[in-house]
Amino acid sequence: MKPYFIFSLLSFVLFSCKKDSAIESKIANINVSVNIERFDQLFDKSTPADLPQLKANYPFMFSETYKDSFWVAKMQDTLQKQISSQVALKIEDFSEIKSEITLLFQHLKYYFPEFKVPRVITHISQVDYRNKTIVTDSLTFIAIDTYLGSDHEFYKGISKYIRDGFNKEQIVVDLATGYAENYIFQTSKRTLLDEMIYYGKQLYFKDKVIPFKTDAEKIGYSPEQLDWAMANEFEIWQYFIDRALLYSTDSSLPSRFINPAPFSKFQLEQIDNESPGRIGQYIGWQIVKSYMKTNAVSFQDMLLKSSEEIFTNSNFKPRK
């Protein structure tokens, strides 16, 4: 490697590090006030006599479909009490989670000045893991009983690849996913490439708003799974190219390479057994990263770009 090239590369890396450090210093000084409202604890400690006041303070937590007798019964329900006691045991200290949520909101405020800090409310969902977090403009909900630890007895019968994300360290990652969905614009997801770029945008969004999390945590992989994806990046890409999958509209492709699954489905026994699921998301992430490195485009503008624009101008080359 020629000396001038090494010097140029080092200069670029040092400049990027200094720039990132300066941005993080600015973000650290952004004043946001985060209050975690532990509705789960309030509901657990309430008596039937407290119900009217609880409904007045949290009307959005009580569906009008159900009469008061339903909520009174729920207050006294054995399973509800059992879940509440496990939440108190497993997530007694919420301070670290609150600190991470505060950091997330500071980053969102920096990149999206119009962002307003919402009310953050924890609740018990009877392990509704399809709605672990819900994000709106003014309210953010955390189903706290879906973060008790991947091996918790409440999660028996749930596939391992799903419950691997049932740890409290993933709360801020799941919140970042929710916000990414609100800020990303993509007209359609017809092809495998469309799907890959959409989730690539999501993961790049996490790079920006939760840089304190590891890449493995951002994508929901174990360190070993991330290592496998990185080590096999070239072969994965070659597989997609050789089979002309990028522009395919085959409806089976998302379930093979994008959607949550125990492994990706290359239909090659040895690779399938070794691969993590959602490998198409990982490749999309690398394409978006490459696009941002080679184009003078702001983070916010990138979120609005088409998948074709991003891919065509990404100059993506998988690592060998």
C-alpha cells in the first residue's frame, strides 16, 4: 500500500472521529427532561376505590369497551399479580434504562429539532411481544413484562429467536426502531432490494440515534451472529447477484431474508444452519452505510431517498 494512501486514509479516519466527537459533545448538552411513568406499578398498587382517579390520569390505558368490573377483576387477577412481582424483581432499578432513553431523545432532538419529548409509560401487556413498544408523537409505551430476560419462565413456548430480544438492554433499541419507522419514507417495498434498503435505513438511523449501543444490539444479533454476517458478506452478496434476487418480486423472499427467523433461508443446508435470520437487513445496512460515505447527503435527506437512488449511488462493495 502506498504511503500517501495510508496517510489519506488515516487523515479521513481522524477527521471522522473528531467530527463525531464534536457532534456527540453538542448532543450531550441538549436539555431534555424524561420522566418514566410506571403505570405498571400504579395499577399493581391500586385498589378498586382508586380506579376512577387512575382512569382520569391515564384514560388511554382503559378501553371503553370494558366496564369497570373488568378492570377491578384485573387488579385482583393472580397472573397479573405474578407478572407484576416478576417485573419488580427483574427490573427493580430503572435508572440505566432511563439514562439510555434520555440519550435517545437527545439524539432525536439534535437530528430532528421538531421532536418533542413524549410521556413515557410502562405497562404490563400479558407478554404481548408483538407490541413491546409503541411510539406516537406524544406518548411512548413500553410493555415492561416483555423484557424480563430471554430465559424467563414466562417465555416458555416462544421461539428462541424471538425471546432473544426480551432483555431490558433492548428497550432503547426497540424504541429507536419505532422512531425510525416514523421518520423513514419509502414509497413501496416491491422488490427484495426495496426491503433491504428500508431496513438498512432503519439500522443506519440507529447508528445515529443510539451510537452507544453495539452493532449487534442494534440489529438484534449475538456477537457471534454479527461476526458470521461480516465474515460471509461477500458470499451472501454473490448469492443474491448470481440468482438475480435484488429486483425480484417473489413474495417468498422477505420470509427468507428479511423477516425475523431462526436463520436465513439460502436453501443450502450448511449455510442455513449457520446463518442468522434477517441477513437481508444486514446487507441493506452495509449498502446504506456505503451510500452515506460516498455521497454528500444529510442523514435526514437519506431517509427520504428511494431504494434505487441509494443502491445505484452507493458504490457498495462487500467485504471479502
